[in-house]
Amino acid sequence: MLPRKREIVASEVENLQKKTRPAAADDAMARPTEIDEDLHSRQLAVYGRETMKRLFASNVLVSGLQGLGAEIAKNLVLAGVKSVTLHDDGNVELWDLSSNFFLSEKDVGQNRAQACVLKLQDLNNAVIISTLTGDLTKEHLSKFQVCEQKIDV
């Protein structure tokens, strides 16, 4: 992808995140502490109230957005964690379209993480979704309660 195009896509993602985030999204109190029992009744029955509170307060890193990573990211966003950070330093290739259902032919050449943000955000606007496209450092990892990384076997 051309550097200018990458900047435009990154700014579009940032603008969408600003629109969909609560006003104090960076604040720990940005999300309500009470659980909406009507909305989350099934999850409450399975997980329990304490687990749901921890789930809603979790900042999760998903590294690798091929088939399994895309599925994990989808499930986390639908579950309603506080935030999901998508990490992938690869660009979308044609073969990615068979394993990542968030991608389409127009995404070929874009970074995988950035190409998935908009469709994931559509699933749940209450979840803060961001991307990391470079190398992961200890500083990056220290911000998360849970990290899920693709392992090559």
C-alpha cells in the first residue's frame, strides 16, 4: 500500500474510533459498572456476575488475524470486553480471503489488522478497537490483561 493511502486509512480508522468511543474511553470509569441484565442475561447465566465484571474490564491483544485470530477477535468483541487491540504486521493477500471473513478483495494490499477494524467495530460499538502494526514490545504487552497470539506449528 502506498504511504499516503496508509495514512488516509489510518486516519479514517482513528476518526471512527473517536465517534464510537464513549467520551471518557481512556478513563477506567468510562463504561458503566452495572451489567445490563436484559442485554447480557445469557452470558450472566453462564459466566456469573464477577466473571462478567472482569470480562468488561479486560484489555485484550489479538496478534495474528488469519483464520483463528479473526474468530477470536469476533468473539471477544461480541462478548463485550473493554478493548481489543489487533496486531498483525502482514498485508492482506488473496489467500487470506478464504480464512478471514472480515476481509474482501478490496482489502488486498492493506494491513490485516487495519482492514478488520471497521467490520469488528460494527459488531459492538461499546468495545474500543485499535491496531498495532509494528513489532510487539514489553511496553505494548504490559497494557493487556490477556494476549492471544498465533503460533506457527
